[in-house]
Amino acid sequence: MNSENFYSALPLLDNFLKITDLGNFVDVPDDWYIVVTDIRGSTKAIEAGKYKEVNLLGACSIAAVLNVAGKIEIPFIFGGDGASLLMGPSLLPAAKIALLATQQMAKTEFDMDLRVGAVPVKVVVAANYPVKIAKFKVSENYSQAVFIGGGLTRATELIKDPAAGNIYSIKNPGVSETADFSGLECRWQDIPSKYGEIVTLLVMVREDFGQQSHQFYRKIIKKIEYIYGKENSFNPIDRENLKLTLNSAKLIKETQVRASSDSWLDRQMYLSKIQLETAVGSLLMNLKVKTEELDWGVYKDIAIAATDYRKFDDMLRMVISGNEWRRKKLTRYLERNYREGKLVYGLQVSDRALMTCLVFERSGRQVHFVDGADGGYALAAKDMKQRMQN
């Protein structure tokens, strides 16, 4: 099998619990690369109220690389303040240019430092950190990469390490380029929890559990379902609370990324265009209009089905809608297992979620990245690191 087509040829898992079966995973080709992006100082930026900008730039790095990849399907994971993407050697040079352009845009438009790096898969595998992958079918329009083995985590550590980072960071070649962010959209209002709380959760089982760790992850997922109900109950994106915005202040971030230039006129024209598109889209959804392209009456359902509110990349990541009682019950369960040395976890609580979208086709290929508002995954990671230090 051609290495470039490795991911597209993987079989699809039809149930999230199947990610806990090691037999469903295969090794990523050793000539591939793990590309990692993240915002330096993201916690401080979030504390300064810039959590939406942090999320946006994480999504931008994915959009830029997917547009370079074109019809080549590549695996990726959105991490809140950055992303991880895997690719073959032929795609890497163009991806580097797109990511450097994204890095430049992050600095120019948002005064943020986007770190970008690439680690060969064979480097982490040689250090006994495998990179194994499976593919979970989230909806007809989105299939999600799932990673185990520790290789992705190790690559992230290398890129963030002051010494190793110099080896694996993607350097600016001094060539001014622009990236293609087509498909990137930020047009939904924050989505309030239908039960009062949004919990952003990270859970990592201790490495020394070996193969039994995945049986434990299965127990954790089933415990979450026992506490919060089945997935339709705790999905943070609720149809009734999912509403588009026409607010210029909220749409300006997409405008900063996607307008054809930084001139006032071009930006104003882009902003006016997406305000019109949003108004028309909202009207079509409310009237449940059917066109040749799309049944607008079910578009919210299409979007909700393609959300990434639960995923796995060497740890379980979830954004859950619930109430205080359920969160306290979950915390007691996690804390007990943490104190017994079985796992480490981090969580952040908000009253709403936010959604950043990649929509390549209204009735087709799309993914909607979900995070908790006010910091979500980034602050849950900070909470987890404090437990790890203990």
C-alpha cells in the first residue's frame, strides 16, 4: 500500500468504545512525520480573555494543512490551543510553508506566538514510544483519528523542550507566504449548556498499566455514560441553543484570517459578505428550506453530528454538558482513582461551549471543533499538570 494513502485505507470503527480495543490499531508508517502546533503562553492569553483567538489559531493550523493536502486524507487532532497532524514525506515540504505562513499570521493579526514543529515517527518509535492509529466514524461527513502508544505525546514534549525543540522546530525560511484557510468559519454564538455546566475533561491512565490501561479507559467511558447518560444527553452542542451570530465584533476574527488582504476595504467587504451569508443561512434554517445543495432544516443536525466533543490521543478528551451534581460525582470517581495511582486527570468548568468550524462542503466534508469556553482544554491541561507534579 502506498504510504500516502495509508490513512484513507484504514477501516472505520462504528462505536467509540471500540477505541479501547488494541486490536483495532495499526502502526503509522515509519517514514511519516508528527507535526505539532501550539500557542506559546496560551494560559496567559486565555487568562487575558483571548480564549477564542487561541482556539481559532489551533483550527487555522489544521485548515492550512488540509488545504495543502487536497484530496490526500491525513489524520489530525484539535487540542484547543494547537493541533497534531500526521503526514507522509511528500506532503511535508508544502505543509511546512503553510504552517510558517500561519505562524506569521498569528503574530501579525493576533500578536500570538504559534510554535510549529515536526518529529519523524521513527524517532519516537526508536525511543519506545509507538504511534498506533485507528479511525472512528463520527458521522457521514467526518472520520476522526485516534492515537495510542505515547508517540504523539512524546513528539509534543520534544517540540516544546528548549533543547530538542531547536532540532524539530520548523524554521522560517525568510520567504513571505500566505496560507489557504478556506473552509474556516467562526459564525456560531457561544453555546450555553442545557443543564447549566460544560465540563472540559482530560484523563490519562498510568503507563505502567500496560495493555490493561485500555480496559480501564473503557470503564472510565462507561462510568461517564452512567453518570451523564448516553452521548445524546451529554453532547455539549444542543440544537435549540445553537445559534448564528451577526455581531461584527464576533465575526471579525474570521475576517482577520480569511479576508483577501489586510486593507480596510477588503476586510469590510469580507465581513459584509459573511454577515449576509449568515443572515441568509439563519433564515433558510428557520424556514426549513430545501435547495439542490442542502436541506437547511436539518443543517444544525448535520453540524452537530460532525463535532469532535470526544476524542483520544494518548489520553481521553471530552467536552460534556451536565449539571453540578453529576460533575461532583464524576470528580469523586476520578479523584479516588487518582489517589490510588491509577490515573491523572484535569478538568475545567464553564457554562457554555464554543465551536470553531471547518466546512468544505455544506452537505459534505466538515468538522466542528468543540471546546469549553473561558479556556477549556488549555486550563484542563494546566489542572492535569498540577496533579502530575504531585
